Amino acid sequence: MMTTVDWIGWLATAVFLVSYFTKRPTSLRRVQGVAAGLWALYGVLIHSLPVIVANVLVASVAVLSSFKKPSALASPP
């Protein structure tokens, strides 16, 4: 039987997969930010500091970069 912790891990996986179906880069980053937030929560629940730290960093960068102007996200020519 799956626990609540397992469900959070599977939900994080599903949200991350959904991000690949987004059409705009900002949506991709925001959905991936939410997924990383869920993975961070999963890390807290399983007491795994590497999972927590990695996903808090990913979530922060994903969400913050989604609010930058498009030119700031573009690659140099």
C-alpha cells in the first residue's frame, strides 16, 4: 500500500512530466518549479537533505527565471 509520502513523490513526477506539454517557456519553468517544490517536500518527509537542497535551488531558479524579461532568458547570438 502506498503512503502519503509515496503519493507526493508520484505527484511530483506527474507534475514534472506535465511541464513538457507546456507551450511557453515561462509556463515550463513555473510548472517545473512547482514539481521541484513537491520534490523538496518529498525530501523533507524522507529526511533527505540532498533532495531538499537540490530541489529548493531548482524551484527557486525555475520560478524566478520565469519572471524575467524574455530577452534576459535568450541565449547570446
